[in-house]
Amino acid sequence: MNRTAAAFLSVVRRRGPAWPFGLGFRVLGCRLSGLPRGLVVEPSEGCTGGCANCHPPVEPVHLDPAVFERWLDARPAQHATIHLAGRHSDPLSSPHLGPLVGLARARSSMVSISTLGLGMTPAVTSLPVDRWLISLPAATGESWMAVKGVNRLQEALEAVRMLRAARTGAMVEVILTKWSGSAGDAPAFARLAQEEGWDNTRIVHAFYDPLGGEYGRQGALALDEPDCPYRRSEDGGVELRLHGALCPHLDYLCLDARGGLRPCPIAGGDAPVLYEPSRESWFEAASWKARKTRRSFRNCTICP
């Protein structure tokens, strides 16, 4: 069973047999109003990773639930899906995660969270989340140390165990994100999945993100892996192996931790940002789809 089908069935079991009708109604509402069906929300600029050589803000900004609610109130049609994720951060660092999830649950048909899992608590596992995506940067302690300068693999594994033991009905997907230091971790990841009994797993590559500091640099990428979406360019930089792919965030917008509405989570400094929650702002943001379709924002050239 593919991931989409597994997620669909998981939410039906969690929310009940009428859920697909609500989802369809919201998708139709978005289409008729010309608005994207999904929203990626950054709950906080802080991070729980504790990585060496990474310097998160000393006083990180956290998305105010009241600001989030004003944006949701101003939108003419409710979202079909809302996904909480970090940009150079982690949702679990937000002190407002519970209220944010509650708002997302009330105003959409599916709520998901992407996280390292570090800092997981029983209270967080009980949140009304439909789908958890736990992203591991490595599948062995040695590789985690090589990638992040610390070894927190066991803490991440315990987070997955906590989520699965909570029995909330949420789908839990574990993802190995390959970096240069964990490029050879696929066999170890497969063993972990078997030992831990994980039903939903996948392997992806880290994004090249020049704004991501130590962990966005070229040397952190697993460029020698044949499935890496990047390769070394003739000028010694990094470029995509394949060009012309559709924008992966074409039907999504992003609300950052400062309450700014953006085209997508990795949009660069040339991308517009709106800070006034209003009906007009939503429609202006929807107009960015044309530029996303042409992939004309600066960071489109490094987005797989």
C-alpha cells in the first residue's frame, strides 16, 4: 500500500466514515475559490535538535495562536490539509503547539506534523494529529554523530515508540533523510524498521539550502549517491540533476513563525511575504501560483 492510501485509511479510521465527504467539500471549496488547498505552518523558529555547529536564535519567535486564528478566520474557504513543520527549526520547540494543532484540527480535514521527535512528551503524543512524520538524519549512533556532531538516535527512537504506544490512531511514518555522513545508512534503517516494527518508512535526501547554515551547505549533501537529486555543477557548485519538475508546493502556501504568509517554506529573499490577515491577502497569495508554476523564484533552482 502506498503512503497516500495508508494515510487516507488511517484518517478514516481515526475520524470516521464521513471524513472523506468533509475532505471533498473542503477541496471543492478551495478549487471554486481559487485558493490553494494546503497550508504549511512553522510553529517556531526554535529547534530541539541540539546539533553541534548549529546556532538557532537565542530568543526564537513562536507563532502566536491568535495570529494563526486571524489568518484562518480571514480565509474565504477552509484548508483541506494543514501541515506543521520547521523551516530551519522544529515544531516541538513551540510552547503553543497544542493550541496551534487544535486550530488546525478545527479548520481542516487533515493535520500532520514533521519533526525530529526530540523533546517528545506524553502531552504531545496525545494531540489530535492525523499523521506524524519523524525525520531521522541517520540510522546509527555513529552516523548521527557524523551528521549532527551529537548522538541522539536513541531519543528519536523513543519518540517513535511513544507515538505508537499512545494508540491515538495517528499514522506514524519514519523517514531517513540522507546526508553525506549517513549516505550508507539504508541497510541500518531497514534493520531498525524491522526491529521496531515500523509499518511506514521511506528514504529521502536532504535539501540543499544555502540559508540553512552548517546543515544547508554543499558538503553536507550525499552528492555521490545515485538517487541524490543534486550533483556538482561545472563551476564547482550544486545543481539539480533533473529540471522541469512541477513545484512540490504548487497547491500550498506557508505561514511562518512571525505570522508571514509566504509562497512556500523554502522561498528565498526575493519572495513576497504578507503580514496582514485578510481576504485580500489570501487572494494575493493565491496569485503567486503562476510564478510557482514557472518556478521563477530564486530558490526554485535548488528545489527538487
